[in-house]
Amino acid sequence: MTQCTELWVDRADPRRTTVVTRPVPAPGQGEVLVAIDKFGLTSNNVSYAVTGDLIGYWGYYPAEDNWGKVPVWGCAEVVASGCDQVPVGDRLWGFFPMASHAILQPGKVREDQFVDVAAHRQALPALYNGYRRTRAEPAFLQDMEVERCLLFPLLATSWLIYDFLVDNDFFGAGQVLIGSVSSKTGAGLAELLHADPQVSQRVIGLTSPGNVAYVERLGCCDEVVAYGQEQRIDAAVPAAYVDMSGDARLTATLHRLLGANMVNSAMVGATHWEQRGETGDLPGAKPTFFFAPAQIGKRDAQWGPGAAMAKAMAASAQVAQKWQGELAVEWIRDVDGLAALWRQLLDNEIAPSRGLMVSLL
């Protein structure tokens, strides 16, 4: 293939997209060219776009003018190399653009991973600069490429939130409320909490009426509550709220219902990104943004470098294996189909049982 194909998104209006094609670039000294043969597309990528300026997601693969390249998790093969330590044929898993090809600059190279040390990335969260060299990994992981693209990054976040709650003794809560529990990160958190015999807190999942049956089938919640039925939640029990939806109205409803019994309120995702907004002064704990790298940094200081993500990835593999058969994997192999599915994701029209995999090669 001599052409590189990319889908760019308007940073101010994510529904606006443009297809960019250009000659496949040649790697410079110390760089590698990768062909991205698969990547997953989930509501998590919507969150990356919506918080792109806040967290820095637009900075990993800079575009031009008001355009941005939404990062995705995918697998790629090194097809040209200017780096002796990362040869042609190396297989990678990590953070890529919605594209057919990308240039990386490997540094801190080990047998099983390297870090992209490009200058423009150094002020960005380091978590997303790591790339796994998968040929050095166990065979069972090499066989889970689709799951790694669709589930592992989301379930790793699930584990970090789970660890954050356990680490803080649930802030004294007797129940955990999860907004947009049908999202993969939300369902993963519910699964980890529900499976831990040391967790006595009830797990209450909130989702749209059309997704209630799906979440109930997963069996990861003590109760599933449809949006609009929040009054079913016992307001007398202190609650920790984990918001995957980004819906300010839902957050306000729950805070007013629980009052002072809302003992912690963590904002994580933005599946309902158009309902974002200022919540104003609300009763209970102030909603605060959950920043996964901060929890990783805390645990790595306690347990040693890399320990937190090792635990997160092990938990991700366990949940992904349990969920085998729950996802109907669909393949999109053209950029126009990708653009159409991106708009469906923005409009929250993708059923949680669909697993969207993309290849633009």
C-alpha cells in the first residue's frame, strides 16, 4: 500500500469529519513505520475526543488547524524501521490514530515493550506512550488481539477505579452507583466489584431502558435501574457514584436524591457527551474528575514501577475471557464506514453488545 488513510475529526464539532490521504511516510533515523491492521472503536474514543484538550489526547498524533486525530487502541506491524532495536515484522499493541499507518519513535526499548519518546509527546500522560511488543508475550495474550483492542484499555480503567474505591474504603459508602453501566468500562467495574468477596457494598447500575436486559444478563449488578427511575435507589444508604455517562443532569438528579449521603462522586467517561455541562452547587461530595494516571502513579510508588498496570491487565484478561460470547464482533474495512459508525457512537446508537473492529489497510 502506497497511500496512508486517516480519519480526522473537528475538535470543536466531533460530528464533522474529513478523510485525509497522503503517501505512506518513510521513517527517519530512530523511527519506525507501522501498518495498523486492526483497532477497536468504542464510546471510550468519544470520551477521548470530548476531553481531548483537557487531558491532551489530541497531542499524541497532531493534525492541522482545527482538526484532530482521535486515538484508538489497536494492533500494528512494523513495516519499515530506522531503529535497530525494533525490526521490521515486530508486532505492537498500543495507542494509534484512526488511520492505516503511523510513525513512532521508540525509546527505552525492552524485549516486551518500548516508549514513544517523540518530543511532542513528553508533556502528555506517559501511560499512553507505551507500546507492547506482543511477540514476546504469552501465546494466550497473542491470541486475544481483538479483545485487547476492544476491552483491555477499558477494563484496565475499570480496575483502576475499583482499586481507587477499595484504596479509599469506598469513602464510607454502602452502595456504589455506576452511571452508564452498559458501557464496557462501567460493566467492567461492576464485574470486578461484584466478583470480590471482600466487597460488601451493593452495586447499582444505571442505564437506558433499552440496555437494562443486557446488563442484567451480564449478572454483575445487584440492581439495574433505568434512567428516569432513580427514585428506586435507597437514599438512606451512603453512596459512591462513578459517572461513565458525562450527563450533568443525571449527576444532579443523583446528588439531590442522596444529599449528604453522596459521599464521593467520580467523573470518568462521556457516553452522553452532549448532556455535559456545569452541575453547579450540589449537595454531597463535589464531583471530581477521575484521572487514571494518578492512581497508577500512587500504586507504582507503593508497589514498584509497572505493578499497577500489570494487575490491571491481568484483571482485564480475566473479565474479557468471562465475557467471551457477549460481544458480537463486526468488522469495518473502509473509511466511509468508519465515519458513519463514528457518528453513530456520538449519537449513542451503538448497542453495548456490538464490538466494532476497524482496519483501513
